[in-house]
Amino acid sequence: MSRQGHRPGGGFGGHHRHPGGRGFGIPAEKAKDFRGTMKRLIRYLKPYRFRLLAVLVTAVLGTVFAIVSPKLLGNATTILFEGMMKKLKGAPNAAVDFDAILQILLMLGGLYVMSAAFSYIQQLIMAKVAQKTVYHLRKDLNEKLSRLPLQFYDSHTHGEILSRVINDVDNISNTLQQSLTQLITAVVTLAGVVVMMLTISPLMTGIVILTLPLSFLVTTVIASRSQRYFMGQQKALGELNGHVEEMYTGHQIVKAFGREERSISNFNKINRKLYDSGWKAQFISGVIMPLMTLINNIGYVLICVVGGVLVTHRAIQIGDIQAFIQYARQFSQPITQTANIANIIQSTIASAERVFEILDEEEEVPETAQPRIISSPKGDVQFRDVKFSYKKDVPLIENMNIDIKKGQTIAIVGPTGAGKTTLINLLMRFYEIDDGKITVDGIDLRDLQRGNLRSLFGIVLQDTWLFHGTIRENIAYGRQDATEEEIIQAAKAAHADHFIRTLPEGYDTILNEEASNISQGQKQLLTIARAILADPVILILDEATSSVDTRTEVHIQTAMHELMKGRTSFVIAHRLSTVRSADRILVMNEGRVIEQGTHEELLAEWGFYADLYNSQFSGDIPHDKKNIG
Amino acid sequence: MIRLFRFLKPFRMAILLVFFLTFFQVLSDLFLPTLMADIVDQGIVKGDIPYILRIGGLMLLVTAGGTLCSVIAGFLSSKVASGFGKDLRSRVFTHVESFSLREFDEIGTASLITRTTNDIAQIQQVLMMMLRMAVMAPMMCVGGVMMALTRDVRLSWVIVALIPVLASAIFTIARKGVPLFKAMQTKLDKLNRVTRENLTGIRVIRSFNRGEHEKKRFDFANRDLTETGIRVNRLMAAMMPTLMLILNFSTIAIVWFGGIRIDQGNMQVGDLMAFIQYAMQIMYSLIMLSVIFVMIPRASVSANRVREVLDLVPKITDAPQVRKADDNLGMVEFLDVTFSYPGAEKPALSHISFRAGPGEVTAIIGGTGSGKSTLIHLIPRFHDVDSGSIRVDGVDVREMSQEALRDKIGLVPQKAVLFTGTVAENIRYGKETATDEEVRHAAEIAQAAPFITEMKDGYQSLISQGGTNVSGGQKQRLSIARALVRRPKIYIFDDSFSALDFKTDANLRRALKQETADSTVLIVAQRVSTVMDADRIIVLDKGKIAGIGNHGELMKTCDVYREIVSSQLSEEEIA
């Protein structure tokens, strides 16, 4: 949460981290295991150790050159001053030694160029190191994600995972790019400046260092003050975002029930709260900058005065004061910077820790040493004493036995939330069963090569998943090597060809991110086309309820029937006609399979299914009763 | 962005003050080196220690004054920026609340949310930085030159020359950098999208064995982003060294030319030292400015997006002279209604005419895109018709006030939307003044009472944002209860039973029958079983009425209806 305030330019790649104290006092997140995570992050940098060494060398050199130059410049001033003083005193042949000054200035010019070149080179190398490191980190993350079991995805929200892959990695990237070199230069500058100042005047150095505790005091006092407001701001912001999101997504309802006024007055209340804590947080953290400047200036004044007195006593040279002033300015900057960087590094390590947490997640159970492949599958499926549960202590499925011959249709029915997707999870081996076995054509799923296993299945789910791309690409997703002809055939079989052709761009129509440019029903047709193209032996179908409706449904039904021919099909059924014609019905409730059999068998049992079936028609078609009895 | 800044008007006094204060702050910053020069030229040269101390005291006063100005300016800026953000947010939100669904479709809900929240935050942030830094930079330039002129006119040329060189260096880098930053943002968005798709589609990806393909897709986006990132950072790597180099060389120039002037007796050493510090101050203020320059393009994108919202005029507004219906019966009439969505070639509905009166159930059935939802959205005037008219209790909906019209209607939408708050609050959303008894009754009819009482705090149980802690079926039932508690004259159920299991569905409809006996009921439905006993079934096909009548009549006369029925029911059931 603190990242928002820290990195206003985050989207840009965060190149504009503020030079000043903005964002000061925002509580930084802390890593649980700082050292371990740090070490691990450093391991990512290992391939670049030579380059990083070069960065270190150039950073040190560049900084050292930059540190030497004020002293040289001061010498030039001193020569000028002395020449002038001699003139004032009317010394004979008094003149400013321009040769010496020229020499110094030429040298300075050289130093400046070198210093600039080195800091440029250093940033240049770092750009590549940082971006490449982050590239590998992202790649590792993505590959890791592809090996994680479905359980991981079901137990983490998308936002959570996304924020780790994108935001946290971005955070690391920015730190590598900027804070790392900043830290190096800050430390070198600090050390160098202190040394230079000491050589000029230990007394004045003492004065400058005396202002340090003052700076720390100011920063910590203000930071702790502003935290309260930052937290208030964050809370109000969350509330405001929540309200806006709700009111906008529920706009139709707000309108329909005439609640606009209320919604606005609520918004204004939260908005007011945000303002109250927002400006205070902004102001208090903004006070740090001027106060630091004040402390610096006090140091500056003291230097001028003490230095002035010292010069009149001939204790130091005039040029040294000038140099000293420049050093003193350079002295406070790295200190503020380091304080800032310390915060940033802390939040970076916290980010890295979250990233590594994903990298450490348990992966899918590996394939057996010699995974088997079914090359010409038939589609017989058997469940033998299958036991399964999502949570260890809450048994869900126990001793499930099902025997399905190839080409049969199995309808899965039950109230909403009865856990019908569990079966899919087991069939596709998205989840591992606890006991027993599931076989396809007599071969245990666990002995099969994962890719092979999954190629046996085709799924059409209700929450249609399509990606940003053309309709053609989306259908072709079903099979990599599909020809244009096959894609169109599949679309035709799914009754999607017609609507696709009515779109302005036809098969080249690009589906936007939410695929909101085609209707829900059309999306469903596309997913069917995709499954048809994949041509699996076993189908898992989620029968549409509200998404695809009646007339399209007719098309879909025929398409599905066509698709189901000769294939073993598991249908999560909502339609009675599907249920009645199924070879077997699995009745699920509260996650368990409570009954199974054919329609007639189940009705004869007078159990849950019969109840379910009867209730649908009670009151509506009384004359139909005879069919049930 | 400029156009949004007209909303700064109420803050003009504060802004003016910020300008003044910043000016004094800048002056104090520049006055310190000047005083130091005096210490050198007067105090040190003459060995006048009391003078040095006196000037030192003065310097402390100056810096204290400068700090005070800076703190007050910071205080005012925070208030202005936050106040501006607050006002703008409130203005945008209020405006959006007046939008019809059409405007929502035009911009998109997600985009509207970002515009109201993030985009405004972005503008607010830039405003803050402008008030603090952008104001300072030009003043520092002008002030620096002024100060230099008072010290030595001839040497001031170095400083006068420095400013355009620094400015153009920053400008050149910014001009190259901004498109790169933009590209970077697009590529980051793309990587974001691919990742999101990978997450939402994980089951599909795995079942189609397309892991490798997705890996490549991700890698492509990742590589693309990395390359742009390297380019951006390389460019930025040049910025600071370049600026420092310019500054340092101008320092050399100051010392060299200053030395000559001093040698000629036209200037003093203290002035030279002051000049060097002026140059430094100017450079730092310009560097600060460069930070803003990079932020401004992004903020102006945000500003444009916000402005778009404010400029969008809602198409549906109350007539200047609203008419009130004489009766409150709930009579709904469609008279030759044709409606098309903006930009659509064909009308979504054409020549729709029917009448639905109190005590009647009118069902609407038809295929995807046949216009069912569109039809019922016209009744609460979510859209306006192209031609024809819709009358409620004899008055054209466009002539009534939206409030009076919607008061008559209880809508249960296709997608049940609940709000954060308690169960009771959610039901009461339909009627703020409903008593506990009324709330309970509505919940009972909607078949929601059993699960509500099972919840930990009953009617006081909290519904989380988006209703994620209740199931789809429960959401639907609460959304039905919300409409029921209104006791409206017109009920509109937009496919509202889809998430219910067979049994609840049947119980609910039985209970509803009594509750809605005196009202006009319109039901959009998928299941034939839901509509079979309606008084009137309207069969829609491609936006036209394919048939109107009861089940028996339609079975005889309407092919489309028969097709639908036969897809859902077996032979015996049809009979």
C-alpha cells in the first residue's frame, strides 16, 4: 500500500522518483526475512557480477572526480583572491597568476568530463543489468506459474498474483535501476566529502556534522506524525474507490431505484474524509524539505561566519570556504538520500519476498519417470474408490466408483454450488486425488504424460475464456496446426460462422479485452468451435444457463449433440432434456455425489433427484404429473 | 489540462499567495550567496569580524524567513491541490450519476471508475508539483539573473547564456523520452494483459495444452518491455551527467571571465563565489522542472480522459415540463416502438406494440440478440426510443420525470448487483422507509429468508463488496426481495431466476404469484417452463415480434416458439 505514495511515476518505470522528501513518512512494508531475501535477490545479479563491478568502479571514480573538483575550484579562487589582495596592498608586480588558474581550470574541465562520462557509463551498464535481471525474474515467475497446480490459482485472487508479477517486479526493477547506484554514489560521496572537509578544516567539519542529529530528529518526528494521516488517507482512498466501483457497476440499479442523490451524498462524505487526511499528509510530509533546507542553511551561515573569521586569521584560504560550502551542500544530500533509499530498499525486499514466495510454491506433482501416452484413445473412463477432499479434514468424495464406456454421456446435476467443477478438476488432474484411481482406457491418469492426458479432453465452460486477439486466433487456439479451412469448418459446426461473418471484420475481428464487443452467447459459440477444432475423445461441457439463450441455444444444442457423437461426454446439465437422455446421471449436493444412475432408476429411488425433478414442474404443468409417477 | 484548471477558480487567492511566497522563498535562497559575497568582500578583505557576525545574523534571519514562506506555500499548495482533487472528483461523480446506460456503454464502466479515481489523483499530484516546483523554476531563473545583474552586469552574460542551454538540453531529452515513456506504458499494459489472461484462462490453457504457446506470448511481451526499458533508461542515463557537465563548464567560465574582471578591478572575489552559487541554484530548479515535464504528458492524458467524461452530455434528461400520470395502475403500452443502439446498422427493436396491464403476466422469450433485455430497459427509460412511444399509465415516459417513472417500477436485473452493507440495507435499497416487517416479508416471498436466518447475524449480516460472500442464487433472491419491498406497480424480471435451482425457482414463482397479483409483471426468461403459464408471451426474433399469445396459441401459430419449446422439453411435456 505504501508503494502508491512512493512511486508516483510507477507506470513510467518510475524514473521520476522525487529528489526531495515527498513520500517521506509513509510507512514502509517490512520483509519477514530480510537477509535471506536479500541474498536470494543478489543471486539474480550474479551473472552480471563483472558488469556490476564495472558499475562500482565507475561510480567510485565518477564520484571521486566530482569530489575533488570543488577543492580545485577553490584553489583557483584562492589564487585570484591572493593576487587581488596583493594588488590592494600595493605590492610591486602584483598580478593574478592567470597561468596557474588556466592550468587548474583545464584540469577541472578534464575532471568534469571524466566524471560525467563515468556516471553516464555507470547508468548505461545499470540500465541493461536492471532490465535483464527483471526480465529473468518475470520469466521465472511466469514459468513457475505454468507449473503450479490449479489449487494455487483457486486459493489466490487474480489481483494478488498479478500485483506480484507486475507491481512487485516493477518495484525491484526501479530499485535496481536507480537506488542501487544512488546508494553507491551516496556512500562514496559521503565518505569523500567528509575526508575533503576534514583536510580543509576540522572545526568547520565539526559544525556541519553537528547539524546532522538535528536533521535526523526533524525527519523522524515529522515522519511519525505524517504516518497517521497517510494511513487515514489510504483508508479513505480505499473507501472512495470501493464506493465508486460499486456505484458505477451497479449504475442500472442506482437508476432503477432512484438512488442517485444518496449515492452522491455518500460519495461527498467519503471525498471529504479523503480531503481532510489527504492534505494534511501531503503538507506534513512536504514540510520536511524546507526544514532540511533550513538546517542546511544554518550550517551554511555558520560556515560562512566561522570560515570568514578563520580566513581573517589566516587559518584557511578563501577558496577553501568556497569549496567547503560546496561540500557542505553535497554532504546533506546523500544523507537524505540514504534515508530515502533505506526505505525504498526495505519495500523492495518486501516485494522480492512476495515474488520469491510464488517461486517457492509447491509445483504440480511431477510426471512419473516413464509417462505413458495413449496414442489412439477410445474414451473409457473409470473411477475406482476415489477419495478426494480440498481440505484435509473435510472429506468430500469418498469411495466414488463410476464406470463409463466410450461414447456415453454423463449428466451432472445438482443445485448451484454443489461442487460440480470438482469432477472436472479431478478428471483433468488439476487436483490430485487422495486415494483410489481414475483411469482412461484402463491407464491411471497419474501414469499418463500430462500433455497427453489433457489432449484427451475438451472443455466448454460457462465462463467463456477468450483472449485479446482475432476471432480466428481464438478458434485456432483449439489446435495449433489448424488450417483456415478447418477453422471455418469448426465455426460452421458450432453455428458461429454466420454471426462471425456479419461482423465488420469477420474472422479478423479483434476481441477487446473484456471481449465485450460480442455477446455472451456468441462467446460461448466460439468456445464450442474451439473445442470442436481440438477434436478430443472426452468432452466436458458446462451447459449454458443464462448466458446463451433459447434460440441460440437451439443451435448450440445441435452443435453440442454433433460434438458429443462418438465422444465420452460429461455434461454439467441444467436442461431436463439433456438429463433425461444421459446414459448416467450423477446427482451432486454439497460437493458430494449423492446419487447416480439413469433417469428412470433415480426417479424410482424417490431421492434427491426425484425431488429436484418434480419440483421444477410442480404447479406449471399439472397435467404432466403422469409422466413422473 | 488547461481546461480543467478553470476549476481552480475558487482557489485563486491561495494560488496567488503561493506565487508570492515562492517568490520570497526564491529571493531568500538567492540572497544567501549574495550576503556571503558581502562577508567575503567586506568582512574578510577588511578583517572586520563584527561585520561578518552581523551579516551572519542577517543570513539566519533570511533563511528563517525563506523557510517560513516555503512552509506556508506548502500548506496552501496541499490545500489547493487536495481541494481541487476533491472538487473535481465530486463534479465527475455527480455528473456520471446523471448518465444513462448509453453513456456508460460509450465510455465503459471500468474506464469510468479509473477516470474518477486514478486519473484525478494523477492530475492532483501534478498540480501539487506544479505549485511547488514549476512555479519556482522560472522565478529562480529570473531572480538569479536579477541578482547577478546587481553584482556584475558583464559577467551576468554567463548566467543568461546558461539558462537556454540547460533548458534546451532538458527539452531535447524530454522530447526523446516522452514517446519512449509512452511506449513503455503501452508495453507494460500489454504484459499486464497477457498475465491477466493467463490467470483467468488457466483451465482452458491447460486443457488445450497451450502452456508453451502462452509462455512464448509472455516472453515476447516481456522481451519487448525489457528492450524499451533499456532504451528509456539509457536515455535517462545521459540526462544528469549532461546537465552536470553544462553546469560545471559554466562554473569554469565564471571563474575564468570573473578572474579577468577581478583582475581589472571591476569585480570582487565574493561576487565570483556568489555567481557560482547562483548558477547552481538555477540548475537545481531546472532539474526539478524536468521531473514535472516528464509527468505532464501523462497527466494531460488523464486530464483529457476526465474532460471527456465532463463533456459528455447525458442524452436522457427530464423534460422541462414534466407530466404526471393520472392513475397509478402500472399500465405499460408499447406503441410501434423502434430502437437502435448508437452506431448500429440495424435497429435492436422494430415496430414493437403491445399492452401489459395490472394483474397480468407478460413473458418475453427469444434468442441471443433478439432484443429482450433491450425491450424491458426501455420501460424505466434507460434508453430513449427512436420512434413510436412507450406509455406508462397513459403518459409517454419521456414526458414524466424519471423519478416518478422509476418509482412505479421494481426491476430485478439479469446480473444481481448487491452493495456493501447489511442484508437488510440491501433489501431496503428498494424502499428506504421499509419497516423491518416489510423487509422480512419481501425476503420470505423471495425465498431468501431461510438462508438469511442461517447467516451469522441474520438480517444484519454484512454483504461484502460485489456480494462475493453470498452465492449467485442467494444474490438473485436478495435482488428480488429488493424489488418486492418496493411494492411497485410494475415488476420487471430480467432473466432473474437463472441461478436458482429447480426447487427454489418453483417455490419462488408460486409465492410471487400472490404477491404480484395486482401489478403488471414482465418476465424475460430462458426456460419455457417459466413462461408457459404467462397470460401473454411475446416471442422476439431479431428485434421483431414473432408472435404474441399464450402458450397454447403460440404452439399452434408460432414456429419460432415451437422451436424453442422443442429444444427444452420432451414430447410428453409439450403435450
